[in-house]
Amino acid sequence: HYPLRRQRQMCIRDRYYAIISQNADKLGGLVRNVLGFSKVEAGRKWYHFQETDVTKLVREEIANFQGDKASTGINIDARIAGDIPVLDIDRAAFSLAFANLLENAVKYSPVHGVILVKVRAEAASVLVDVRDEGIGIAPEEKDKIFDKFYQGMNTARGSSKGIGLGLALVKEIMEAHGGKVLVESKPGRGSTFSLVFPIQPRRR
């Protein structure tokens, strides 16, 4: 009976470690968003623009994210076009915005779901899409989800809660790049968030 009891203890330990790791990731995300937004509101957020291969940066961020979120069982399907021009962006700010969209996609995706990430060029813009298979967003909420501290109806009823700064920070970052963030969603049919970067940036 000892080997069986030992095996059970190890399973319980592994579950505790997974819970601790997940909570640490959530706390880390909250801290990053709070610090990032406090700098923005205090006028201390300086953007350091530099020519960047966005496709390479996206691949790096996905690899890091998948390593951290391996226990969720959610897969990321990356489809990156081959004609993406180099962009003049703030790498750290891009990483924060992209990570927020991936975090939200994981939060609202079903177990063993798939997140689709696409990088594509369209007219005078480069778009980075993050699509999930989750619960979706009600039409009346689409204009509110980018407001500071806004908690959607599904978030309020569910167990995945934050403080409502992530998408507001994404919006600010995109505006600083002369771009925007778009969302397409239907309740029960998932959501697609798109970071839209102008190929000819307007710096702030």
C-alpha cells in the first residue's frame, strides 16, 4: 500500500504546485498592468521606438507564453504571413499588449481549446490577431471593455476575475503607436482582438 499512498501524495503535491503556479502568474499579470497603467497616468511612460521584426517577436512571445501556460492544456496555432514589413515599435509595450490578449484568450477559452494568432499585412497596416473559442462578448459591452476597471457581465459571474486594466492598457499602447485595437465577437462563438499597427507610424 505504501507505493500507492506515495503516488497519491505526489499527485496531490503536483496539483498544489499547479495551483500555486497559476496564482503566481495571475498576480504577476496584475502587477505588470497596475505598474504599467500607473506610469501612463502619471505621464512617466516613455516609449522607446526601434525598428523591429514583429514576426520574430511574436514567435518569441508565443514560445515564452506556452512555456508558462503548459499546464492549461490550451494550444496556440500561429499563422504568420511572410510579407510583414519591419515596424518601428516599442518592444516592451508590444509584448505587454500582446501578452494581455493571450492572457484573456486563455482565461475565457474552454479546456484544451485553441488560440489562433495571425500576423498579416493589410493595406497600410500590420495586424496581429488573437482569436479564442471562448464565451464571447455581448454587443452592448464592446465599447465598454476598454474602459478602466470595467468588469464584463461574464467576468462578474465567472471565476476568472481581474481588475479591469488589461484592455485599457492595450488601448493606450496602441494609441501611442498611432494604431488601434479592434474586437469582433459574438456570445458563445469566441472573440478576435486585433492590434492594428500603421506601417508609417505616428509617434507620440
